[in-house]
Amino acid sequence: MVTDKTEINKTFEDGMVLVLTEPEKTFNIGKSIKLQGEELNDELVLARGYLLQSFSGFFLGVHELSFEYVNIALQIFIKFDDKKNQAAAYNTLGYIYNYFEDHESRLEINLKSLKIRKEIGDTVGYATSLNNTGDTYLSLNKIDKALEYFAKSLENTPLENVRQRAITIGNIAETYFKKKDFERSLSQLRLSNK
């Protein structure tokens, strides 16, 4: 078992990136990190394990467990003023609230994540949070506000981050569809698919 905290943190960071493609693997990595946190009696390592299990658990469909774990992790990150992981935990909680269709709570959480990511200069996370906030406004049927946040997300997403740009443009297509502006919606959808 790895006990070097630098290596544990690298494993955690790598896992947070792998979640979308390998959620089962990252869930198990999170479990291992959590055990290492217990062994080392290190709350921050423990919280990283909980967060990784929560984030990957969401994609595995264990939403109640993900909700429980992210809230445990979040309290520890707040206690230690770990802003980067607070923002990641809020982002994960936003996904869970979206699944529960509690869009008001999701908006509150997205705005917290957005604020922290801007404060700490996390440009990638900031662009993602802008997109997630736009998506929340879309769910709340606040169409113009959604478009505003999607546009800001694109402004802050580098051209080489094709995946994030495609997601945001896809959300813009959905927004225009809700506005019944089908021509623009189709144009954005084609751009997203490309």
C-alpha cells in the first residue's frame, strides 16, 4: 500500500480524471485511498478517498452513497480550508442534486464551486463550473441566463479542450431548442458533434 502522501495525491488526481471512462476502477482507487487515510490517520487523505468514491459512484449509479460520501469529504475539506477539493466536492454534489432533480440546491452549490474556482485560479475547473451553472439555469428554465453562462464557459475553455467545448456547445444547442430556435439549435448540434 502506498503511504507517500505525494503519491497518494497523484493517484487521487489521476483518478478524478479517469472517472468518466473508468468509474468502477476509480471507485476502487477511492476505496484504497480511503483505507490509506485511515492507516495514516490523515483526514485529508481520507476525504480524497471519499470524494473519489462519491464522484465515481455517481457514474456507477450509487447516488445515495455518493451523496453521503461527498458530504463527509466536503466537511473535511472545509475544516482544512482545502479550496480546490471543496470546489470539486461542490461540483460532485451538483451532479447528484441534478440527478435528484433538486435544481435550486444544485444552483446554490454550482455558484459556490464557481466562486471558489475563480478565487483560486483553477481555469479548467472554472470553465466547467460555468457550464454546469448554465446547465442548472437551463433546468430551471432561465434560458437567457443559461446562454450567458454557456458563452462565458466557451470564452474560458481553451480551443484544445475539445471535449469540454463539445459539451458546452451541445448545451447551447439544447438551449436554442428550448427557445424553439430550431435552426440555431441544429447548427450548434452539428458543431458539437463535429
